[in-house]
Amino acid sequence: MIGGLKNIPKIPELQKRIAFTFLLLAVYRIGAHVPTPGIDTAALAAFFDQARGSLLGLFDLFAGGALSNLSVFALGIMPYISASIILQLLTIAVPHLERLSKEGEAGRRKITQYTRYGTVLLSLIQGFGIAVGLENMAGPTGASIVITPGWGFRLMTVITLTAGTAFIMWLGEQITERGIGNGISLIIFAGIVCRGPEGVFNTFRLMSTGEMGILAVIFLALFMIAVVGAIVFMETGQRRIPVQYAKRIVGRKMYGGQTTHLPLKINTSGVIPPIFASSIIMFPATLAQFIPHPWMKAVSDLLVPGAVLYELIYVGFIVFFCFFYTAVVFNPADVAENMKKHGGFVPGIRPGKKTAEYIDHVLSRLTFSGAIYVSAVCVLPSILMVYFNVPFYFGGTALLIVVGVALDTAGQIETHLLARQYEGFLKKGRLAKRR
């Protein structure tokens, strides 16, 4: 790995891409500390201290602390993710969108344009809801969070938050196009990682005051390493279906005859299911916390991380999106048809429909196992915080995103290195467990 890092300066293009990525991520982090006008920041900070560990605290984690500061990036990238969910669901139901998804690059650009419009619309709605909710909120001392309530504050807040989300969306697209890695994922990654030092500081503070013993801290550190190792193992794990290609003679040349395999990942959908599930649960629960109504307050109390109903709904959405997203990105019938066209077959399985059914059966079992694994990791934070009093948010969607984005970005850097005949991060130019 060190050898691979040493080769990065030898590739000017890769250097520029990495520098460009860090520059835009720095811009994002600076913007996360620019407050929205008209807010009493002290009262807002006190309010979020009370909400620590709740759904608002989880939302603030994804926003990299921008929500607790009510910065111009307070909405984060969640409206874009929500718009992407809606467009992907509509792609199956709306024939026009389904045709666009099959038209290659031109169709994808059109769908991306629709996603941008949806992001702006959702940002306007969420921004207005937050503005109205802030006017009805007060800090623990009774101090109003909004200095001057009224339509002037509402319009200014809606425009500011919507513009901030649009700018984050642009930053993500620029990173994807001109930087390294997936821009949207890296923005979420940066927002999560920047909260790490705070958790370390809280741990040492509790250890210095005697609230946590040194043995508990050592056990917690070893447990964290084990969980990260398990996630890396599962994220890179594969089920390899053997594929045999028949020999074909074309003119005087012989083609085929080799044996290969079809790799199926345990977690084909990656970090998409927990992100989608969090987005769906966060939207109504966030509105419930901002609207001062007894019925909405009851909904808010039920949709709190650690509550049984919240965890059941969360796990249900994760399992659903694991199967849904896998079905979207991987079609066993198309794979079987392509194998048949090129003379490939699975030993012991008839080509065509039988092969598609076999691949679908194997993929369904893998997806179920992956869904259980993702669900277990995602309920881990609630278990640690509620039953073991861990002083920071560890595990769950955040950890899956951090590990998944790190692996993906490392793979893209490795691809640039290998394309120029330099040694990658690991021997034979493959990441661990991807041989």
C-alpha cells in the first residue's frame, strides 16, 4: 500500500484530481460553519445538546454538524438522495422514465436533470418547514431561537437553505467529474469523519473523570477494530458461480473453451439501503419534531433511534431496499441471455431460463444474508448508546458509508495507478478479497 501511495506523485493527472477533491471538500466544510442569518446560535446549540442521540442528532451527523449550527448547508445532501429515491421508484412505474433509463448516456443525463429539479423542490419544502418550526422552538432557558420571526425570516431561510443544497449538489457533481471518487458519497463521508475527533475527545474526558475505565476504553477500541474488519470482509465478499464457455471455430480461429466465474457480492446494494431508509424515516420525523402538535409530538417520540418501532421500521426499509436496489442494478435474465449468446453456461444448468432462475435463486439468498448483515450493523449504534453508554455515534449507516466510500475511492485511485503500469495498493493490482 505504501508503494502505491509513493507512485501517486508520479502521475500529475491523479495528483490534480486528488488536490481538486480535497479543495472542494474543504469548501464544503467551510460552508458548514457559515450560519443562516436571524438565528440565536447559543439557544440553537443548547437545543441540539438536548436532542443529542435523537433523530435530529443523526440527521446532524450526516450534515457534518451543519444542522446544529443551522448553516447555509443545514439541509445537507439528503434532499438530493430523497429525489434520487423518488426517481428510481418512478422509473419502474412511469414508462417514459423507463425508456430514458435504457437510452444510455443521453437518458441518464435527462434523469439527472429531473433529479436536480426534484432536489430543489424538496429543499424548498423542507426549508420552509424548518423555518416555520424554528419560529416555534426555544432553548432550554426559554430563549427564542429566531431573533425576528415573520415572513422575511421564512423567505430568507428557504432561499438560503435551498441555495446551500444546490451548491452541495454541484460540488458533488464536480468531484465526480473532475476529482476522484463519487462526489455525493465523499461529501457524506467528510461530514461523518469530521465528527470523529469529538467522539475521541468525549471518550478521554469520560476516562479522566472516572466515568469510563481504561479497560472499558480498550475493549471498546478492540470492538471497533473488529467491527470495521467484519464490515470490510462482508463488503468485499463474493459468491463465485463457475461459468464454462464452449469452444467455437470461426474461420481458422478457435474461440472460447475457457472457464471463468460470475462474481456475486454478498451486499450488492452497498450503502444505498441504509441511506434510503434513513432519508425516508428522517423526513416525517424531522417535521414531527418541528411542528408543535400533540399528535406530531407522539409520532416524534415513537420515531427516535433506540425505540422499538423505529428500529423495526428501519430494518424493514433496509431489507426492502436491499432487494429493490439489487433488482434494479442486476437482472439475472439479462445476464443469462448474454451468457447464452456467447456460448457460456453454468455447469449442470441448462442455458437460458434455467440459468436465470439459478442465478436469481443464488442472488436472493445472498441478498437476504446481506440485508441481515446491513441491518445488524445499522442497529449497532442504538445498542451501544442505550445499553453500553458509548459517548459517541459508532456503527450503523455512518460506518457503512465510511468503509464503503473508502474502499471505492481506494479502488479508483488504484485503477489510475494500474492504468499507467504502476503497482497498486496491494500485490497483483487488486484490493484485498477482490482476487
